Amino acid sequence: MIPVAEALDRILGALSPVGPETVALAEASGRVLAVPVTARLTQPPADVSAMDGYALRAADAAVGAGLRVIGEAPAGHPFAGTIGPGEAVRIFTGGFVPDGADAILLQEDARATEGLVEPTEAPRAGRHIRRAGLDFRAGQVLLSAGRRLTPRDIGLAAAANHPWLAVHRRPRVAILATGDEIALPGDPIPDGGIVSSNAHALAALARAVGADPVVLPIAPDDTGAIAAAAEASSRCDLLVTTGGASVGDHDLVQSALGPGGLTLDFWKIAMRPGKPLIWGRLRETPMLGLPGNPVSALVCSILFLVPALRRLGGLPAGPVPTRAAILGAPLPPNDRRQDYLRAQVESGPGGVPVATAFPVQDSSMLSTLARADALILREPLAPAAEAGSSVEIIEFAALGL
């Protein structure tokens, strides 16, 4: 068995981001940039007024002075002339500051008469003027590759005059559930069988991370059927199987895919739940073989599939983030495997989270996973821990799960 950290390093080391595609700006929110966004223009393109008022020379604008209004400069309609001594131009927010002007007299600080404006408060040079390039300049890198685009980013790219963006293609993930005993929700359940939850849960997780899942038909416990079903993954970026990852008489994934070109990297991890986990490559397609137990499959997906999909999708990838918390109830000593305990979390003193593990942690119990807020991480051979002790937790909300 290998440690969790080593398993993740080997998985991420074998993956590279998928290629780019070009999408319309309106479709780019939530996608991952493949190419930096560079400003195609300067914003604002010239000095503009930040307020409604009068553009003038500060040296002429003493209180009580009368300045001749020689024109207007609304947004989108620049004044074509130059402001000279004793002159002013009526200007509106967003209007280009005319040549010769160096200040904006606010309209509430002015008394206007026929053809003249009189300052009631003297303006300062440069006040209320947004200089050209205040926001960005042509050629400036505004958004870096590897960034998941937010609505704010879309607005910035639009302002920089980009109607299209190059983003990473969404990774395609083939999901193959195996086992004679499982049936899809709504289908007839075989004698001694159960409803399959893994494929739907993994598809939802893949979508949450930004991938496109392809759920394959359930493959029975037959090497030929498993191999044939796996062939459908050849055009995907990752094959994920559930069930059949151990070495029992009915755990057939390795024996089914070996003749078809499965190259195995590892298949045991020192963790609980989820010790039997396969990582390898089915010819050109990376393959992650998850346990069949629903909780084991999802915990392994959080630890390994989420970072793998982030790497494929062009995002920074590494161990899922943890947060310091305190225990709400005592825990017994741990064995040689790294443990991940389903827990509920409440806010404690000073806002520090208090994590309380469910008393029963059986890896078949999805109900406790659905009610959990986090996983308590326990290192191998960790001693018994009392309530109030410090622990690390993985919060589902922080992962968008």
C-alpha cells in the first residue's frame, strides 16, 4: 500500500491539461482560460470626466469668476475645439476632457447664467478627471491562463474588446459502473441486488468540477463485457470505473482490461475508506478504478478525482484544501491507514469550526455522507484524541460539493 500523498503525486504527474477551444464571450463564464487575455485597447481611451459639470482651466476658476461656456462634451460626443483662458465646456460623466482643460467644476459648485458659468467653489487641477489608461492599457495582460472565469472576468474581457476567448475544453470523463448486483435507479432490481448510486454521484461531481461526464451502461461481472464497455472510453480524457477494484473472485476490472492494454501503476492505498483503488492507463486513456462501496468511491473521488479533473481542465491542481478545527467528541487511536471520517461541523468559539464524527462510519452508508459537512483527516497511527483537540478537516462547501 502506498500513502495518499504519493498516490496523488503519481496521478497528477501522469496528467496534462486538455487542449483549447474558442468560445463566444457569452459562453465563457465558468470556463478555464487557455490563453491570457490581453487588452486590445486602452481604457479609458482618453482623459474623461468622472462627474457632470464644466471642463476648464483651474487657474481661471476662482470663486466668482465668470467663464464663457463655448460648447458641450457629452459621453460619445467629444468637443472638437480647445479651451482657452476664461473659457469652459459643459461636460457630462464619461465625456472626453477637451484639450486645454485641467479640471472639472462640479455642476453643484457652479452658478450658470446665459452663456456664462461662475464657480461657487474653486476646483483643483486634476480633480474628477479619469486619466487615459486608468483601468488598463493596450497590450496589458488582464487575465492569466489557468483562471476559471467569473462574471467579473467576462466584463473585463468585454471591456478589453474580446468577443471570443480561448478556453480549455471541458475534460470528457467516461464513468463505468460494474457488477451483477447493481441496477440503475428506476430499473428492475435483480434478486440480491441494489440500486447503483455511484455513476450518478460521480457524474454530478465531475460536472461540479467543470468536466463533461459520459455515463456508460452498467457492465456485469464478465471480463468480456467489462472490456467491451471500456472501449467506449477511447475518445474520453479519463476513464473512471467503480467496483471490481479489489482481488476477489468477482473483482474483474484488472483481469478484464489487462489483455486490452491496461498498464497498472498502483492499486492499493493506505487509506480508509477506499484502500482498493486502481491507477493506470488503458492504452492512451488514463484510468482511475474506484471501489464499489458508495462512500469509498466518493471519498476517493474527492481526494483524487477532483484534483485530476482540475489538472485536465487547466486549473492548478494539488491536494484538496484542509482547515483547522477542533473535535466535538473524542476519537480512538488510528491504525496504519490514513482515515477520513464523515463529520458534521458547527461554529465554535471565535468562529473556529467544531467537527463531530458520526459514530458509525460504515463505507456503505450514503445517508451519513449526505448529512456530513466535512471529512476529519486522521494520520496513520494517530493517538486517541479528546474532545477539544485540534484536527484538520476537508470542508465539502469549500470544494463546491
